[in-house]
Amino acid sequence: MNRDLKLIFATNVVGSFGDGLFAILLPVYMRDALEASPVQIGILYALMVLSAALTLLISGTLADRYDRKKIMVAGWVAWLPAPLIFAFARNWAEMIPGMVMWGTWLGQPAGAAYIVTSAEKSKMTSTFTIISAGWSLGYIFSPALGGFLGSTIGMKTVFYLAFIFYSSACVTLSFIRSQHANHQQETSGEEHSFRKLLRNRTLISFSLFFSSLMFVILMFRNFLPTYLSDVYKLNNLEIGVLGSILFASSAVLGILLGRLGDIKPKSYSLAISLLLSAFAMVLLLGFSNFGVLAISFVLNGSSYITWGMLSAIVGPTAPESCRAKWIAVPQTACMFTSSIAPYVGGLLYSASEQYPFIAAMATLPILAFLSIRLLKE
């Protein structure tokens, strides 16, 4: 990778270390410290996803008009208040502003467009998955550290540390070079308007498929920590260790599946990741042994490459002059449909702790089959 891509990778490592200090434990914190119900937890995560949906198209439009670097940095600036708001919240309702800020994804389309333009075309998939692996690498140790600190000195300190790492990530990203969309070959601004893009069949197919996929993943993933606590009675440290295993696996599997996506069709890599996640649900529901749960979390790490695969599959199909906007369309569709996923997951979890995971176990193989049939890449 070139200098700028290495800096983006480093930003992901530093920022995700701060994120990992609290992200895995946040649902448990909401329940135990703020007395939030499963449905209220689902509402909070739904608001976070809805905030992402509302900001992605804005980001895509701005990134095609202005410096992509500035939009990416602004995305991190928007995240800075979130952990501080979490630290001072006294009930679940006071978490709402923080969840909205945490869901402000200004940097996503701009970052994807920046990477597509900068990366070698023959290594597009592995570039995206390696940079995504940087996010996972930061999570390897931070969930366990966050669980230890949260159990010993309290979650407020954990949130303060997260703010420091967020700030460091923002500073690191500021050293990348500026990048602007190339409009020299653009024939008409109307040709790449949102109205035209929304009529593009390829883009509609991408949007429908990936939004269905992200809905299923976000329906169950936020309830993994509470399931471990409620059903298997694991403590914060044990949950944090499993979270570290999850993200260590997502880094390794992301790189391996990314390499495969450079050689074979990208849809094969995506299908394999979905099948691994489905089998992880089988182990999660069937075994309480910590070692088997660790294997389940290793396999479930593959679910974290989906967002990177979306960019790797969709990004190269986009015209350079509107690349960020093009990528933002399926990303926005994912977030809008997924904004209700945590709420649905909360309803299912309230009926039975197993239901969100059973639903995922049943639908992920179907989506794996569809990925091979529908996606051309």
C-alpha cells in the first residue's frame, strides 16, 4: 500500500482500539448501569444506524465535490463527543445524542472512494479487507482491556480513554494527501444525479442484496454480549476476551478472504464468510463450553468483512466523477433497512434469547447462495 493507504490503516488501528474499549460491552452497560430493556437497547442501536443512513448520501455528495480527505477527517471529528456523552449519561434516553453522533458516518463513502482511487486495481479486494483488518486489529486487545478496566475502576474511565484514542485517530488521518474527484470526463452533472443513479439496475441490485445482508447481521450481532451474560453467565472480562478473539479472527479471515477475492470472484469470498457465520451460530446456541464459544467467535469474525466487501464489489463499477456518491447509494440502503434490525432483534430477544441467532442461522446460507448467483464480481 502507498503512504496514504498506510496512514488510513494506522488510523483504523488507533481508532478501533478506542472503539473496542467499550463497543462490545456497551449493550451490557446499557442494561446493567442504565437499566435499559432489550427493546430500549434495540431502539438505541436503531437510532445509531438511522443516523448513519441519513449521513451517507450527504457524505457521498460532498466527497465528489470537495476534498475527500477533509470529509474523512470530519467523520472522526463527529465521533469525538460520543464516548463523553456515554460517560455522563444517567439513563438510556440520555444515551441518544451519543448514539446519534456514533452513527454519523461522514467518512465512509469518502474513504471508500479514496481507497478505490489510490489502490492497485489488481489488488482491490485485498486492499479493502486489509484496511478493514486494521480496524479489527485494534479490537484484538481493547475489548479485554475495556472489560478489565470496566470491572475494576468503572466504565467512565473506559469512555475517557476511548475519547483519547478517537482524537489520536483524527490527528493521524489528517496527514494523508488531499484527493478530489476527477470531473474531466464527466459529460453532464445530470447524468450522475441521484435520480439517475437510483434508476441504475446494477446499483439497485447491489443495494437490495447488501441491505438484506446487513439487516440480518445487525439483527443479531449487537446481542452477542447480552446473550453471553444472560444465558451463559459470563462476566465482563470473559466477554471482553471473546470480543478480542472475534476481532483477531476478523483481521485474519479478512486478509485471507480478501486474497481469495483477488484470485477468484469476490462473491465467493463473501459467500464463504456468510457460511462461516451461520455455523458460528450453531456452536453459539449448542454449547456453553468456553473453548467452543471461542471457536464460534473465531468463525463469526467473518461477518465483519461484509462492509469492506461491499466497497470492493461496488466501488470499481463506479464512474470516477461520482464514485463516492455511487458507493453511498447501497451503503445508505443498507443503513435504512438495517435501522430497524436492532429493534427487531430486541423484540426477538425479548421473546427468547435464542431467536435472533436462529433467524440468522436460517437466512445466512440463503444469502450466501444468492451472493454467488446475483453478484457478478
